[in-house]
Amino acid sequence: MSPQEKGKVESGIKYVKNNFFAGRDFTTFDKLQSSLSEWLEYNCNSRLHGTTRKVPFELFRQEEKGELGALPLNNFSYPEILSRTFAI
């Protein structure tokens, strides 16, 4: 990402903040998650994007989905992290 693209990348955060979170309160994480999933499906990803003039979900389906690789069969294994102390 170049410095000229920074504002464009960060504008997605502003969009979610001003269009999803504005005026809403969530009492539980589950309620937040379900509301956000619904908003993404029915509002955000199905609208006509102001810059690209395309519907984000359609753009993903037509151009981007085919470029994705398959997910790995095994879950990622986290390494064991240890701390060491020195005796004096």
C-alpha cells in the first residue's frame, strides 16, 4: 500500500463506523455479531458502491472468488511459547 492509498483503505472503517455502529447499542457480543452479519449481507455488500459503481458481493462472486485457493485440511497449530529465566 502506498501513502496515497491510505485514505481509501481507511475509509472502509469510517463507513462501518458511520453506517452500522451509529446510534446502536449492543448488550452482548452475540447480538453484535448477528446484527453485523445481517447488515453486511442485506445492506453493505448488496449496495451500489460509490467509487467502483459495482455491487461488492457481485464483484466478489464474478472476479475475486475464483482466485481464492482452497483452505488447508488441517487447522493451524500454534507453537508453544515459553519464557526462560536465568539463575545467577
